[in-house]
Amino acid sequence: MKTLTQRLRRVTTANLWLLAGLLVALLPHLQRIPLIISATAALLLGWRMGHELQYLRLPSWPLRWLLALLAAIIIYGTFHSLVGRQAGVALLILLLGLKLLEMNDQRDFSMACYLGFFLISTVFLFTQSILIGLFMFLATTLLLTALIARYRGPEYVGRGHLSEHASLDKAGLMVLQALPLTILLFVLFPRIPGPLWQLPNDGSSAKTGISDSMSPGMISQLSNDNSIAFRVLFDRAPPPPAQLYWRGPVLTVFDGRTWFNPNHDKPWPKVGRRSRYRALNAPVSYTVTLEPHQQRWLFALDLPAMLPVGSSLSSDYEIIARNNVEQLRRYDMQSYPYYTLAQTEVPPERPYLQLPAGVGPQAHVLARELLAQAGSKAAMVEQVLQFFRQQPFYYTRQPPLLLGDPIDEFLFDSQRGYCEHYAASFVFLMRAAGIPARVVTGYRGGEMNPLSDYFMVRQSDAHAWAEVWLGGKGWQRVDPTTVIPASRIENQLDRLRFSPGSTSLSSLSWTSLAWRQLGFNWDRVNRAWNQWMINYNNRRQQDFLQKIMSRFGFSDIDWQTMLLTLLLFLFVILAVYAWWLLQRSERKRPQDPVQRSYTHYCHKLARSGLARNVAEGAWDFAQRTQQHFPEHGKAIIEIAHLYNRLRYAPWPRQEDVHRLQKAVRHFPGRIKRPQSSQ
Amino acid sequence: MATAPHSIRNFPWRILHWPVQLGLTKLGLGRFFYGQGPEPGPIILTSRRVYILPTRMGLSYALLLLILLLSAINYNNNLTYALSFLLTSIGLLAMLHSYRNLLHLQINIGTPKAVFCGDYAQVPITLENRRQPSSYAISLQIPEQPAATVQIVQQQPLEAAVPMCTTQRGRHAVPRIHISSVFPLGLFRVWAHAQQPRYQLVYPAPDQHPARPHQSNYQASLAGDRGRGADDFAGLRSYHPGDSLRHIHWKAAARSETLYTKEFGGDRCEELWLDWDQLPQLDTEARLSRLTRWVLDASRTQLRYGLRLPGTRIVPSTGPEHQRCCLKALALFNQQPSDPMRP
């Protein structure tokens, strides 16, 4: 029986590098692919590892075919398809595992590595975060190391030994040398706006953020999700926080529990007639970078003055993209925060007064009472807000579960809720009083990154508010949550959000402050990554190159120029590399440390005015030197002694080398001749 | 042994080999395919004589790059773009690194030791690279022969042997040696040819037939009794310092004042003539083969033997030098002396 150490010593290093590289490339997939796929992949990888350690034999070809068939069945059984993003990745993973089991010669090995590179590219289909990017960079380097180790050959008829990481060194060197070329290609390679062909949409990716319907508890779920929903860069000073309402889906129909919009189910929403409005001041210009949320909403401030490319405006003033936002999307927007709608706006139609029968009987009574007290529809809004302000309503992130009638239970029983409860019950009361109203969901506010100049809007900023239609004024935004006094807002961060001034940052503990600071820094890095790496598309490429080229007097840059410039620079860099790598002048053999040290010592003495004669031995030279510099006599004798011993002793000792180096290092660089010596 | 498939793979082309070579040479591409003939001095692989082309795996790699690029365009995925660009750059750099692996290599081919026909000859070769730190996985190969793989580490000169299977006796010019490498990534093959005017002496293969030469050809040596050896007592002589103590005639020493040393005669005091004419029933090559066998047997039994071939006569003697002389005569029998610069 061989011990494990003995077995490990016989493992081909190339195969180990390959397995390590594949493992790193697989890791990000593990959380996404079903357990049975990862288990099968682990089995195949383990089989290969077992073979490397000489515990197992590789399967014969009938068994391999059987395994391949089994893999196909597993994939088809799991995904009911062999194509599509998820199934494709699973297929690739199992294919790779099978390839490992029939890997014998260099060709198979190369193919396995190429499949590994392809596997790395599939990771990017799901996430393009900075950490994944770095992790996959590591995987690429490991696979290159494997290739180098394999082509270096397992057996040699040569002298000398390679250290185990010689291949890694070479791969690292090549990757470093490749980086300038990569950056050049990345910047200058003309970007073609895809897709080239329609992609199968397997709907696998989970939707995130605000959904297209709202029932109690749905938005408060997001309240602890600190991930970024989108980032905003304002061209000039941002509007005041009270105006930062990022409109998303508008919900018009209430079924007693859930608010939704029937318009959303249509593939192409009803396009709204643009209402006429009068802007009260200049538009606010900004750029939104929206994180992928797998839905069609684009968020913008009220009132959008333009539409991003590839989107349309629905009758409820929602901006809806043509396709799901599956990748980071960047769009420029202009909005008028201050506007009045034209007087001629016709009163809206039925759905804005719809209420399900039998829901909220008490609320209906309350609405009638409040309307009577208010006297007019216009005063009714203030009356309801007053009701929220005066009754003991609390704003909490953990609202009690509403099991019965959600409206009545909240208004008269629990009186504790998150924004969706307030918005829903407000709209309900408005409609009950005959005032057209709708629920608007989206995000409110955002946080300025103090280390930079942009706003971060997080999922926890998700919000719901109301819009009411008042004759003569058109749709008006009303946010019932804001009337809750700060003392009844439970969470400190919410208090900061809704009533600034009531509490300050200094009331937070220093750890949470430090954490916030770290978060700001990390977000800034992420944003730069997004801006320059993920979202470097053909438009940004145009802009960027335009900016650079205009500096050199070129006015216009098209893709031909780009390609030509790219080839030119590529050629120049490669020529520099070729000169550097190939035309190296004849090198001296690596000098031995003893000779180097002694030469250095002689240089020092030469500077002091005492050069060694060509034919003078170390010992004679020492004798002569000692007479000149008797104060350094001890060091001189020691150096000569060490040098002679290292050169002529039958077994030179390594510690003598260090002693010689140390003695030479401590020897004075230039000795001042004492006056008396003449 | 590893490259037997090489010749099989090229089988259909082998009929066309000579016309193709002639055509390519006329086109000025002879150096590219066949090297530039033997050179007397040490060979340094300058950039003019190192060639590079992508391998089949290199083409697969290009296909991979294309797929990655298409996937990047289609999914608008910038990290896939970055990956494909990184791998493209690595591929371009691999070209330089491959080329560098052979560039400036200094080659000296030695004269191989003589072998018997059918054995593998080992062509000694010295490789050195004074301008690059290391060169890896260099395959040295005489076309259609097995390859030797070597590496040069830290500029240390390397001595290797290139195997060459022999099929014909005689004095053959060592063919060009194909020096190639696919290091580091297997994407490109760099190669060069090296040939120096070296000759491989191939003795005829010794016959397996254990037939002995006719006894009648054993001749009593005239000087046989006076030879020195260990077998037969030949007489006494006076002692010289340095004589073995065991050979001192102690009985005689006991009787007289002087010491005597016993002398012994030659071991086999016969002479053997290995004669071409003894084998009239065989054809030329078979005769040479048989004679080779006899030479080897005779050497092993320490006989004094001589060799008679038509036109050649080597007087009886013993020792390795004599054996070499006989074997060389057999190897070169009926062969034209070749022009040293034109194999």
C-alpha cells in the first residue's frame, strides 16, 4: 500500500492545475445550478482526482457513453430542455466532467482547458460583479498554468529541476504581458450593439426589486435589502430630498388584498396621451444607471420630460422598456420637478374609482365622515392626512400580519404599517370619497455618496405613495407616510429618511458609521467598475474616443478609424514585445555571489585609492591593503580569509557566503586617508 | 517509438515526396521545408531559420476566441469581451514566447558511435542558448524517427542524443535534425532544421546463425610459444622487479640465491582467418553479415584473427582497435567513398 504522500508525489502537476482552475470556474455556478448537476459534476471531478491519486481507473468507452447519456437525461429531466442559459451551462459542466474522464494526450488536455475558458464566460452571463471578475481572472490564470505545465512535458532528458510553480510564474508573466494588449483591445475594438440573434429566454433569473403588484408586506420585505437599485448622477445640483420620488409601476386596481395594473399584463402597454403641462422651471438632467431587475420598469423623477431609447410611456406615466432589464442599463433623463398640468385635462375614467365590493365597510363609513367634515374634495386630502397624523399610527418595518380585511384592520386595529399600508388605505379612502386616486410604487430619496458626486438608491428605499386627481389641478402626488411624526417612526434610519432634522447621524453608533463609510467606498469602486467595465458600450466608446481624439485634432471617429487605430497600436505593442523578448543581447552567465561580493569589495577599495593589480591574489592584496589601512586590518584579513576559503576549500560552506557578503557590506565605501600616512 | 504514426499519417504523400521536394526547392521554399543542407560550423538558430505556424490546437483556440467574441457581442457582455481579448492577447504573446523558445539556440552535432545495422544509433547533439534564460520541451527528431525531448535550464549547455534507426550498412551522412517545440501553450509550432557533415558508420547486422568458421582455417602461430599469456608454462627467466609474486618459482628460490619468474605462453596459439571465400553459397550482404558474426565471436574468445575480403586484407591481431578496423572494412565493403559535403 502506498501512502497518500507517495501517491500525491506522482500526480502530474498539469492535471492538478487544470482541476484547480476548473474548480474555481465552477464555484460561482454552484449556487445557481440544481444540486443534482453539481453532485454529478463533483462525482466526475472526484473520479478524475481519484485516478490521479491512482485509486481509480478511468472508465472504458462504453461506460463513458453510458455516462454521457445519463448526463443528458439528468439535464433534460431537470430543465426539460438542453438549450437555454441554465440548461446550457449544466450541459457544459457535465461535458467538461466527462472530458476529464477521457483525457489522455495533449489534445484532450487542451480541449479541456478551452472548455474551461468557455465555462468562465458562462459565469459572466449571470453576474458581472467586480469580485466575480477578479475570481475568474484567477481561474483563467490557473488554466493557462495548466496548459504551460502540460506542454512543458512530464518527462525530460535534461539537467536541472523546475520548481513546482515555474509554470505558474510563466503564466503570470504572460498574463501581465497580455494586459496592455487586452486593455487596448477592450477600449478600441468596435462595439457592435447586440444581440445578433434572438436569445432564448428561459425566464430563469429571479426578478428583484419592486414588482408589478402590491399587497401588504411586499415592500416592507425590501426594507432590509441594502443592495443598490440604481445610481443617479445629476448634471447640476440635485432637487431637494422632498422631490426625490422615483416613479415606478402605477397600480390602479384593488381586488381586496392586492393592488395591480391590468395594463401590465399586456405585452405592449397602452400608450398614454401625453398630457399638456407647463414647466415651472428648468428641467433637471440626470443619468440613471439601473441594476438589472429582470422587469421592464425604468425609474425617473416626476415628471419625465423625455424618454430613454427603447422605451415608451404608458397612460399612467410609467416608463416601460421594450425588454426586461437583464443587464446594467444606463439612460439619460430629464424631468420637471415643478410643473402644472394644463387646465384642459379631462377627468380620468372609471378604474381610478374602482373598489372591490364588501371590502373595508368601516373605511367607507370613515371616508363619508371625513368628507362631511372637510366639505370639499380638495379639502378631503388634508382631512385624511390629518387623520393619520392625529391617530396613533406607527411607521414600522415589521408590520403585524393582516389576516382579515387589510384596510379596516390596518385603519382601526393595528395602526402599524409600512408605506404600502398608508398608500393603500389612503387611496382607498380617497376612492371611497369619490376622488380618483391610484397607488404609485417606486423609490424615494436616495443617499448621496459623500466620497463622490452621485446618488445611490437602494432597494430599502422602495416606497409607495398615492396620486389623487383633483379637478382643475390634475394628478397630484400625496405621500401619506410623511405625515407620521418622527416620534412614531420606529427605525432610526427611517426617521432619518422621512423627517430629517429629528435625528442626526451622530446618534448612530460609531461602528455603524464606519460601516457606512466602508459601504460608500465600496460602492464608489463598484460604480467605477460599472461605468468603465460593464457599461462600456458602443455609445460610451464613441464618446470616450471622441473626447480623446478631439484633443489630437480629429473631429470624427467611426468604426473603420477605430479598427485601424487598434491594429496600428496592436502592431506597435507587439513589435516592442518582440524586440524585448527576442532580440535580447548575449547575457552573462549568472555570476556567483562570492565573485560579486569580492568585486564589490575591490570597487570600494579602488574608490579609496587602492586598486588591486590584475595578477594580485586575494591574500597578497590583503597584505598590501592592511599596511595602508591598518585601522581596518581585521575586516581586510577576514574578507581575504573568507574569500580564499570559499574559493579553494574542498567543501565551501554556505554560511561563509553570507559572512563574506556581510563583511563587504559593512566595509566603508571610501576610507579617508589619515594625514600622517605620508 | 512514439512517432511511428508519423510515417503512417504521411503515407499517401510519400510517393510524391521526391517530386514535391524538387518542386519546392525550385520555388525557393526548400529551406522552409527541408533545411539548408549540412553546415560545417556550429549552427546558431537565427530568426532567418526558425519557422513558426499555428498547430491544429492553435486553430481550435482561434475558434474558441471567435465563439467567445460572438457570445460577448450577442449578450452585450463586457466581461466576456474582456475574457476574449485577454485570451487573444495571450495567444499573440504565445507566438512570441514559442518563437523565443528556439531562437538563438546553438547547436553542435557530434559524430555518432558506430552501431550494427537494425540498432538505434544515438546522434550526440549539444544545445546551448546564451541569450535566453531557458528553453523547454524541445523535440529533437530525425524525420520519421522517434523524437527526444529536452529542455535547457538556466543557460547550461545540454548534451542529448537523437535516436536514429539504421536499415543499411555503410557510412551514412547523418540526416538533418528537426528541432521543434510547441511550448508554452501548444498553439504554435516552431521548428528549424540543423545538419552538419557528420557520418554514421553502420556495421552489417551480425548473422544470427551460429555457424563456426572451418577448423582448417585455424593455423598454428609461428610465434605462438613465445607469446605471453596465462595458459601454458613456457620456461623460467630471472626476476625483474614488478613481476607477480605468484609467478615466482619459489622452489628454485629455495635452492639458489637468485629469484626466477615462471613464464607462460600465449593462450591460444592459433590464428584464424575469416575469409570471404569461405562462404560461396551466400549473397554479398549475407556473407558480410556472417563475417561480422565471426569477428564478434572471435573477439569474444580472444582469438587472433584476420579478415580477408576481395581487395582487402587485414592481418591477424586482437583487441578492440582491431575489431573496429575489421567491422569498418565490412561496413564499407563495396561502397563509394562519399563526398563529405554532399551526402
